[in-house]
Amino acid sequence: MRKFTSAALALGAVAVFSAASALPASAADTTATVTVSSGGLSITAPVSVGLTAAAPGGTATGALTGVQVTDLTASTTGWTSSVSATAFASVGTPAQTMTAAITYTPTVTAHTGTSTLTPTASTGSGQVMSATAVTGNNTATWDDALSVAIPSDALAASDYEATITSSVS
């Protein structure tokens, strides 16, 4: 009889434990919904850049530092950054124009987010940076080493200016 009592006590303890951890008498599920918002795609670049002096037939150099693309589109779409430049013009007397090709050689200096960056050297105008394999938001910052081939028939002037336009799409 003693064995039967020990077994009955053990069985009773299992029944009490099972009742304590049983599923609730009723349950309800709630679906949670969230919207992930997107922003824009933008580029910033320095307002001005100084180039070294060069003689006709020589090369002027400089650096366009801190060009940055900010991609807040929260997507998988990549982007491409391009540059273009106007002809160099002097505002002095007499006013002169100099057609000189600018070569851009980009080097990535900072990068956040998930994307693969590809810098591309370009002369004149064209693509200088692209982002592929993008997931979500990302930023890229780079410096463009600039090289300007001064034509051998360029006239002397200290105020030649060109406008460099950086864009992203």
C-alpha cells in the first residue's frame, strides 16, 4: 500500500504542475503594422576649389574635397554621381575663354550603410561614382583629385573660372 501512496502522490504533483502551466482559457492575436518612410537622394559639394597655377601647355591641379551623396530612399535602388564643367572664362580685360579638359579622379573617404561604391575617373564630364548592391539608407563621401590640362595657346590671366556641377540620380 505504501508504494501505491507514493505513486499517487507523484501523480498528484504532476497533475498540479500541469494545471499551473496549462494554456489560458482564451487568447487573442493582434497584428502590429509599421510604415517605413523614405526620404530623398541628395548631393553636396564644396562651393569653390583653388587650382595651382600653370603655364600654357602645363597642368593645373587641385582637390574637390568632401563631395557627399546622402541616400535616404530606404530602397535597393542604386545611384550614380556625375560631373560636368563649363569652359574656363576670364572676366578681366580683355575677357578670354579657355577650353581646358578637367580630369576627375575620385577616392572614397567615408561610407555608411550597405552599398558597393565604384569610383570612376572621368575627363570633361561623366560618371565619377556609383553605388550598387544598395540596401536601405547610405552615404558616401569622396575627394576628387582635379587635373586641368592648360591648352598651349591659352593667354595669361589670373582670374579664369569654370563652374563644376556635381549631380546624383
